[in-house]
Amino acid sequence: MLAIAAAGCAGDDGAGDDGGGDAIDATSLDGDGGGGTCLAPVAEPAWLASYLAGHVQQLAAAPRATVAQRNAARGYLTGQLTALGLTPMTLAYESGANVAAELPATVTTDAWIVFGAHFDSVSDSPGANDNATGVAVVLATARALAGVSCRDTNVAFVFFDQEEVGLIGSGVYAAAARAAGTNIIAAHTIDQAGWDMDDDLRFEIEQPTPALFAQYQAAAAAVGAQVVQTTINSTDHESFRAQGFAAAGLTEEYVSGDTTPHYHQPGDTVATVDAAYHRVAARLMIYLLARELGAP
């Protein structure tokens, strides 16, 4: 559905090794990798730690800034979505291309939730925290939600291109969705979720509506985290807000100062990512999205 709204949808380009082995049957997944469930997952899935770490390591092996580097990242993402039993789409526009996959509701509805992260980095940084951590959380959430058997809303998982040069990919995607009349009831993005020096498990929620912030508060309480609200608008959630959609972004404590000192630097490597904090970010988003889909 959202694909028809995106400029130049090219379909799955089939590029790249998926790195994920055999394809996963999306209908058989849940928070523990077993049969489907109608409950919003609270406990940490057994597969989560290795899954997140593996994606960060693969994506942060090199920067994702040049055309060739971003093409390689797109190939990796399409492979990973395929491994989850989803159908990846390359949504091309003049200067780049987003990658997306859709998880349909289990009832008939035209309502959509978008959950996305930018996959590009600046040229001189491997971008482990910014934003391989966000990409990994979106993939983990897609894996977990596929096993939630009662979904009353459709979900689009989107990996945005060219955030680092002006929110270009998300801007194209959100504008096309608005032009197509897509019923996006909420858009969530995640950008930098791998630094927590004081170990307080606190996240900042950027520009949420009151209703969305209440959802983040409930999700944080469920997984043992904390959230505070900020007014930062410098990442992809702003593109959706500009088109009139309710949107929010999750990040580490950028405003409060507990944020990576390696931002846009060569030192933004896998070694500087706080894996425990990263897992809590994933659990928070899995629970939040499951509840937003109607799971008790």
C-alpha cells in the first residue's frame, strides 16, 4: 500500500547476501521464536542479544555514505527482510532509495503505523550508534511483531536513505504517503540508541503527541526503562509531522547530555555501543508497537 505512494518503487533488487541463513516463516515467530501469541511481549526474547549485535556489526563494518556504500547497505537490508518472511521493496527517488516492508493487519483495515530508522551514515564514521542501532531495532521489532497474532493495524517498516544530508529519504516517503491519502495513524522513528553512561535506562522521546507519549511511558514502565519528552526535530520523525501525521522519535539522552561522544566521528564503532541499553530500546519498541497494534 505505502509502496504505491513512494516515488519510483523498484521492487526487491535482490542485491546482497542476507546474512540470515534460511528464510524465517513470519507466521511462526513470537518473542521467544516459537508459536504465535496475542500478547504484547515484555520479556527479552532469547534471540534478541545476538540478533541486534550481529546487525550492528555488519552495518558498521564501513561507512554508509557513498552511493556504493548505501547500495551495499540496501542489499543487506533487503536480504534481512526476506529472511524474516517479508517482501522488501526498494523505493527509489532521484538521489537515493528507501527500503521498506509491510506487515499486514490480521483484520481488514486501512490504518497504518510506520516504524523506521535511517540507514546512512556520515562519510568518515562507521555509524554504529548513528544509526546501525536504530536499524537493528527496527529489524528486531519486525521479527517480533510478525508473531503477534492479533494485529488490528498494518505496519510499514522503513529504512530511510539520506537522513544525514537533510532528511531526504523520509521526506520523500512522508510526502508521497500524504499525497496518496495513506491513513498513517502514527509514525515512530529511532535514531541513536546505544549510549547510556549512567546506566539509568532513560530514553528521550522527541516531539510526541500527548497520546503517543503516554504510550511510551506505558511501554517504558513495562520493560523497566524511563522516558522523558524533548522538542528535538532534527531526524526523520519530523518529515512525518511536517505532513500532518502524528509522529515521535526515540533516542538516547541527546538533550540531557548522556549521549555518545563519538557522534559523527570515526570512533562510532561497535565497541562503543552499550549492548544492554540497546536491548532495552528494542524491548520498549516491540512492546509499544504490539500494544499499538491492539495486543493486550
